[in-house]
Amino acid sequence: MSKIRRKKYIIAARFQIRYILYILLFLYIGAAIAGYTVYYSTWTTLGEKLASVYPRGRLVYIFRQSNITLLFRLLLVSPVFVVIGVILSHRIAGPIYRIGKYIESLMSGDYSRGLELRKNDEFKVLAAKMTKLCKKLKEDDLERKKRSIEVQDILKDSRVSSEVMGKVKGLLGEISETRPQFDEKQ
């Protein structure tokens, strides 16, 4: 089995950007909740005790500087979470892209290959079922062609007129060559 490598990390840009924004949103919400909890706990616990050592204005300045430092560090860490978001979203968007391409090949009648995903990709169960579906479609296609030949042979043996035989061959040819038509809008 050949190793499948990523060529592009941004495949489904709209989906992946939303995914990354959700990660950042939850990161910032978590940081805000944690920051508020720490700030409130520290202010109520240490604020009263430190009020006798530092003037109130100095304490407010210290807490504001702490908040600014926390915010700056959160923004500094954000690119790391963006990269993680791209990698994680690619494990979903990549297989969706491959599955879409695979379905297009099935619709055009190419049953020659299975659907392979990378080691850490999601949807492996779906890919296995689609490969099974492809095998079944290929078997059905071969069976249809085989039966078409059998019908033609039976008609030859029964000495049907060449006109009727031509019509039957035409119909059987249409049946064996016809693939289901799919509406692209669905």
C-alpha cells in the first residue's frame, strides 16, 4: 500500500476556517473564564491583605499589568492553535475531499480502485464501506454484461430474425452501457 502524502493543508477553506475559529473562540472563552476566576480570587483574597502594604492605585496597576501580560501571551500562543486547527481540520476535510472525488469516479463508471485514507484521517469506516460498495457495483456491472451476452446467445440459437436480433442487441447494449445518472445539484 503506497503512502498517501498531504499536498495541500487547506482543502475545504470555508470549513477549515470555521473549525479554526471555533478552536480559537473556545480558547479565548476558556482563557477569559480562567483569567476572571484568577483575577477575582486574587483580588478578593490578596487585595485586602496587600492593601495595607501597597496603595490601592498601585494594586490596580499591578492587576491591570497582569491582565495585559496574560492577554499578550494568549495572542502569542494563538498561531500555535491555528496550526493545530489546520492539522486537525485537515484530518476531516481531506477525507471529505477524497470521498467526493471517489464518488465522482464511481459515477463515471470507474470501479477499478478502492478508497484509501491516510493513517490518522477520520472516516475510515465510511471509506471501507464505500470500497465495499464499489466492489458490489463492479460485480453488478460485470453480471449485467454477462447476462446481456447470454441473452444474445439464446436469441442467436433460437433463430430470431436479424431485424429483431439487431433491436435486442441495441437494447442490451444500451442497458449494459447505461450508468445511473446523478443530478449534480443534489
